[in-house]
Amino acid sequence: MQRWYVVHTKAAREVSARINLERQGYGIYFPQLHQTVRFAGRWREKIAALFPRYMFVRLEDGQQSLSPVRSTVGVASIVRFGSHYAVVPADVISALQSRESESGLHRLSPPTPYLRGAKVRIASGPFDGLDGVFEREAGNERVVVLLGLLGQLASVRVPADVVLPAFAV
């Protein structure tokens, strides 16, 4: 029978821990996330751990031991609740794996429900109550909306959660 355990890694050593555990013959699941982050004034694509400093290790009961895992380079500890190791049900791992994209990465923010050119209304903030046209997404939590300001169209970046369909308000 196979069981999944949670491994806590040393800071920024997830990849090292994964490589070393795989060399020892352990099955590893290290879910990763595709993010768009702002760095040095620019939006950049980045791959990061879905659960920073954590990964899952699969053991065959009776055939593999957790003892070598504890002393593996990059591993800080194995997660416990009291004196018992935390066991993750296989269906939880399967559910996580089913949410990955074709590239094997997770994406946290759902895609914006608006198509380019959709009429929207800003629901709060400095542009509260203004109608505009949805232009595009601008990172994980922001969108660009075209607003009519001073007789001209202006591109404005606003938090995605303040944009509503124009007919909903």
C-alpha cells in the first residue's frame, strides 16, 4: 500500500530536496505554480512552489522507510501531528494533480470573465461609478480598462475585483 507524507524543506531548497529524494527512489509530488509578478517595474512570468517549503513523498508501506527522508539534503523535517506523521489521502494528491494545466503547473487566479471590448463599470476606488471597456488582464489581480476621461480614452489599471459588468450595477 502506498502512502503520501508531507515533507518540510529548508528555505529555497525544494528543488534540491526533490532531486535527492528521487535519487533515493522515493515518489515525489512537488506542485508548482505559474505566476505573473511585478519585478523591477515590469511584469514577469515566474514558476514557484504552490506550497513554499513543502512537498509530498510517496512510500510503499513495508518496503521503504521514512528514516532516510529526515536526513536527506534539503529536507528540514517530516510534518507530524504529535507523534504521528501527517498522512495525505491519495485522493487529495489526485485532486491537486487534476487541477494542473497541460504543462503540469497550477494557476491560482481564474481567468477574467470578460472578453476584450466588454462594457464594464468600476465599483469602487477613485474611478467608482465610471463605465469603461475591458481591455486586458494585467497580472494576477489587475486588469486594464479603457475609460473616457477628459474627452479621450485612457488605459487605467485597476484591481480585477472592482470591475463589474456594466449592466450589473
